[in-house]
Amino acid sequence: MKSNVKKLSECKREIELEIPENEVTEEFEKIIVQYSTRSKIRGFRPGKAPKEIIKRMYYSEIKESLINSLAPKALNNELKALNLSLAGMPIINDFSFKEGHPLRFKAQFEVWPEFGLPEYKNIKVKKKITSVSEKEVNESLEELRLKSAQYIPVEGRGVAEEDYVVAEIKGKDTKTKKHLPTEKVVILAGHIENEKILNESLIGLKENEETNFTIHYGKDHQNKKLAGKKIEYNLKVISIKEKSLPEINDDFAKDLGEFESLKELKTKINKDLISSKESIVKREIAEEIVENISEKLSFELPEIIIQQEQLSVLRQFLSSQPQQSLKKEDIENLKSEAKKKAEKNLKNHLVLRKISENENLKVSEEEITEELRAIAETNNVSLAQVIDSINKEGKKEELRDNILIKKTVDFLVECAIIE
């Protein structure tokens, strides 16, 4: 098989392939027999129709089958033989086929860029001091206190702000007179995201008491089913509970299960906060080091991989944005930002992979198991479940790659000069 590879750019290549006439003829004849066997042609038994009739009737289908049978396999074998590092799938095009002649076609594909590394050891970075204030410890204590809150049934009074109210709500469209489904809901009285009239109507109501109120929703309301409508509501209070917070003292610490005193709890919080800040500082130092290396390099990135990463980044952007309608200009800005971040992510990843190869860094099966164990603990599931999930989704190599990148980052931080 003849082939010729053209370099269109640093990452783009085009290959021209020619499959020999004898291979093409053999496959062509085989496909004709297949069509003859399964085709019903008046006057002929299956498989007995003359070859010329089969060709005349099904020529375009036979040609398509021939190309689909020979081209992908030939391309795959040739690319393997050339030992090219492909980024994405090749696109086959520009076929030239005539019976009794070789099959010629072209394919375009992208390869990962080749580049040398600058000096990546002994990079100087400024030391960042980590400290924890008493205010931060107290804020963490307050978060624990809020998580330990109990909700006590209210007796002898009506709804007050910050009460949790279980209510039954019935709605009716004032224009169409159509009733909305009756709902049983939990409402935090006085919450800023509630409709103002709901908060006003709710305060003071006792169990089993009812109230009516009307809400005129704007045309741009986030709930499209309610947007632009005027709804008359009937609300009945079923139960009321108030939040009861524990005092922060030794008993509070003991109730958490692992501390003998409030002082011991504060010591643990302080230690955890320092550990968290040190992790953040380490990540910032690592980012600074990788950025330092990447800035010294300039190379083309495969367009198809940029597009895939851009889409992933864009999804992350949108998932972190409030649910709202975006203008065309906003969408274009997001796309532009996503592309910049995608290019930066890919470049940094390639640099780290190159360093890991240079330093012969590997990931052992024990390290993979340890990472899986950490995932299991974080998600409060068994190790067996995590392993089963990883295997089913075929993500073991992706996990190995992530661990390798972490090891490479740790290596760079260890080699850095932190002043």
C-alpha cells in the first residue's frame, strides 16, 4: 500500500493512501457475491443473478460498502505503522474509485505537538505564610452549631420569622379560573427569596389557620409556567417548628462525639483550617510553577482537542452561573473565555505529561487503589462499589493519568526553591 503524509501545520496532517488493485478487486467481488445472495431479482434464484445485473442495480451501495470495508482498516494500519501520536479521530475524504484500479483516498488528522522543555527544576517562588485567626475558628464553630440545630414544634403562638412552616397551598389562575395542583410545602418564614406578600401573609398564622393572597408574576419570572400570570393562593398552616441552637460549651463539644472539651474542639478546628490553607497554598505554588514553565513555551494545540476542552469548560461556567437568560453577547464572551481557559488547561497538561515522561514518573496499582479508597471514603461508599463503577465506565486510565499529573506537580513543588 502506497502512502504519503503532508504536514499542513504543526498539528495538522494529511495522508494520501492507495490500496492496491488486487485487494480492491478481491473485496469488490466478495461484496457483489454478498449482494447477489441476499437480493431478490425477478427471474433468478438467490445468488444466481449475473454479476453485471447485480453491479448495475446496486453499484452505488457496493461502492459504499467497498470503501467502508477497506478504507478505515487501511488507514488505521498505516497510521500505526507510522507511529504517529494522534489527537482525535481522522476524517476520511476525497475518494477515487474506478473498477479495476487501486482505491485512492485522503484523510486529515491532528497529532499532539512536539516540543522541548525549558529548565523546570529550582524555579524560585515566594513563600506564603499560613495562619488562622480566632475569628475563623469561631466562624467554624458557628457553622457546626448551625448544623446541630434542632427544630422544635411551636406551641401557643403564630408563625415568626425563621420558623419552618409546613403548609398546604392551593392556587388558581384568576384569568382562566384553572386550579393549580395542590402542594404540600416547607417554607422558611421571612426568607429573602420568598415572595414579599407570602412572608407578610404567613407571619402570625397559627396551626390550621388559613389565609388568601394574590401574586402577579412578572413576564420574566424564572418559572415559565407562572410567568405573566396572576395567581390567587389559599394557604393553610399544617405545622410550625422553630430553630433551637445549642450553646457553644464543653457539652456541645462532647455531643459531637470525639472531644472532651470546647478547647479540644477548637484545637482540632484550628489544625484543620491550617491544613486546608496549606493545601490551598501548595496548589497556588504549583500553579505558579507550571505557569512559569508554560510561559516559556509556544506551540500549536490540536483544534479538535481545544473544542472538546472548551465545551467542558463552558459547561462548568454555565453550571456555576445563576439560572437566567443570557444575551447573545454574554454567550459569545463566555465562549471566548472558555476557549482561553481550555487552551491554558491543555498546554499545562501537555507540559506536565512531558515532565512526567522526562522524569520517568509512573503510577503503581497500589497508588490507584489508595486513590480509589479516598474516593470511597469521601462519598461514603464501599471500595468495591467505586472499583466496580470505575471499571464499568472505563475510567481507570483517566484516573491513572490524574494521579500521574498530581505526582508531577508534587515533584515540581519539591524541586522548587521557596524563598
